[in-house]
Amino acid sequence: MSMKKTDLAKNMVAKIDGKMRGAGAPGRFAKGAAEVVDKRERRRLDAAAGLVPFACKLPAELVTRLAERSAAHAGGVNGLVAELLRGALA
């Protein structure tokens, strides 16, 4: 049984769409996009650096103040919180 022209076009679009989704971003346009580290590798690198995940619940007002200050901090949120905790615990 032959297919209609519209069905052939739909199949072709689906085939092209699948190829586009499967292909990664070209290196010259997105140089760092292919170097994404998965969670396990990130955990291994953090453990090698002596970092330990630490979760706590904070008031929303405090979190917004931390986010504002961390934008100007070189270490980001993690560096700012570490610096503030070192100062408070010293």
C-alpha cells in the first residue's frame, strides 16, 4: 500500500527532527556545551576538593540577600556562604 504525499512529508519531518535532537551542538558555536559534567563526576570532583554537600532551610528574605551579595562575590553563593560561616565561627 502506498503512502500519501502528506504522510511521506510527516515521516520525513519526524526523521529530521529526531536527527536534530540527537546531535550535539557544534563545537565552534557552543565551545563549552559539550563539556557538561554529569552528577556523579561532579560529586567525585567535589569530594576530591574536600567539599561536602550541606542543605539547610533559610528564610526567603535571607536567601534573597545572599543571592544579591553573591552576584558580586568571586566564589558565588558557595564561596560567600563559606566566607560568612568562617567569619561567624571564628
